[in-house]
Amino acid sequence: MNEEQNKPKRKLRRSIIKTALLTLGLITGLSSVYTVDQSQQAVITQFGRPVKVVLNANDGDNLNDLKESYRKENITVDEGPGLKFKIPFIQDVKKYEKRLLRWNGFPEEIPTKDKKYIWVDSTARWYIRDPLQFLRTVGSYEQAQARLDDTIDSATRNAITRRDLLELVRNDNREMNVSEEELRSTINVGSIQEGRQEIINEITRVSKESCEKHGIRIHPEGIVFKGLVYVDSVKQKVEDRMIAERERIAARYISEGNGEYEKILGTKDKEMKQIQSEAYKQARTIEGEADAEAARIYAEGFGSDLEFYEFVRKLQLYENSLEGAKLIIGTDNPLLEFIKGKTSNDGQ
């Protein structure tokens, strides 16, 4: 009787044990495999000690030196993405990005050698080349960003404070093209010894050397200046100087324009007087010729008829002497003799 009663209990225990074993096996199987994406690399640690590194090479990366250094430390090297195996519960996997990551510096005010204060804003791209060294010296992306801040900002400040502003804003000694003729004589840029690109190359070189010991490599394009801007106080002085220079040029243009205006007015008045003088001369000449021609015509007309000439002269005499008054004459007035067709010589 007891035997029959214990069978269900034994079956339940066996079922629980099988389920537990299956669950444990499943957990063990899952914890013994891991995947590494093609954009990742990994470090496998055993009780905190690195035992294996999974590498993924970037374009142009030569990892032979890394492999050799790992082998010297008896660390296994695996390459490429895919499904990987590890000892469950004992080994841990730390994965890191292999893709390019962005670093953006904080804009900071830096004085140049010639005491010009400027805001410098820079950026760079970086990636983890040595995941094992990265794990040992940095450990996290946040710490990596902090290290990059210290390294690149320090290299940038050291490079800028040892050079004049001219070296930062020019790459070569090409001649400056200035549209305003007046500004060409005032611009004296000076010559550079290194130029901005050489300064950037120096900052990149110093930063690379410092980052290599952390397993970090800066992209070959190097550090990039996003902005080089005067601080507000210096910027205002530069703008005021530029405005004053343009106002001086504008005043010169206005003065030259007023001088040209007065010159044109003087030339116009001279030409007007010359034209008027010539016109007056021609008018007097024409008037004199007309008077001579009129006198000739009058002389010819009066010479052919003396009586008519006498009549006209009398009319002119009366006209000039009366000045608008009325004249009453009798029938025996000599003037009427011409009207009646008679002359004083007729005696009638």
C-alpha cells in the first residue's frame, strides 16, 4: 500500500530533477556561447584575468604586432566576427566598438604667442585598436572621452600658445587678393614659417603618441579645427578697425566725387559762356548784316521814288513826336497833299 502511494511522489521528484537539469543545461549552454558582431571586438577574462582577445581589423590596420604581444602573454587570439565559445560561469566577455567614434572638444579660450585671445573648437575621430590595452588602462567609453579631452586639449593649447595668430589662420604665403585698391597698401599680412596645417599635424602627432598607450588610435585625418574665432573683446576691436578703414575709404570717394562734381560744373559754365559769347557774336553779325541789307533796300526803294520817301519820313516824324497823342490837322496840311495825290509844286 505504501509502495503504491509513493510512486506519484517519486515521479514528481524525477520530473522536477529533469526540469532542473534541463534548465541548468540550457543556462550552461547559453552562457558558454557568445557572438561578436563585425563592428565589435572583445576581451574574454577569467576571474578578471584576460585569456582571449577577439580582433576585427579596420582598413589599413596591421594587427601582427598586437597578435605577437598577446601571444607573449599567453593570451589566445581569435579574429573575425561570428559565434564564439567560452567556459560558462567562469569567463566573462567584454565587447568594444571597432567603428569610428567621435570626439568633440569643448570650445576654449586660448592666447596666442602675440597675445591674441581666440576661441578654439576642435574635433576628431578615433577607434579602439588594442582592446586589451583599452580594458587595462581605460575600461569604458566615458573614461576614454575624458582621456581624449585631456590629451588633445593639452596638445592644442601647447601648440597654439607657442605661435602667432598668423600661423593659425594661414597655410601658405600666397598673395592676398583685395578688391579695394585702397586697402592693398594698408594690408601687411606678413609671412608664415609653418602654417595651420603643420600645427594641426603636430597636435595630431602628439595626441596619437599619447593615445597609443591607452589602446586608442586617432583616425588618419587627424584633429580638425571646427572654429578659430576671436574672443568678443578682440572681435569688437577688429570690427571697429575694419569699419573705420571702410569709412576712411568712403570719405575719400566722397571727396573725390565732390571734386569731380565741381570740375564738371566749372567746365559746364565755361562751355556755356563760350557758347553764349559765340552766339552773341553771330547774332550781332547777322543783325548788322540785316541792318545793312535793310538800309540798302530802303535806299533803293526811296531812291526810286523821292516823293514816297518824303511821305514816309513825314509819317515817321509825326509818329516819333506825338508819342501816342491825337493829331488834328486841317485840309491844307501838307501831309494831306500826298493823300489827295497833290504836291506843293503843283500850285493847286
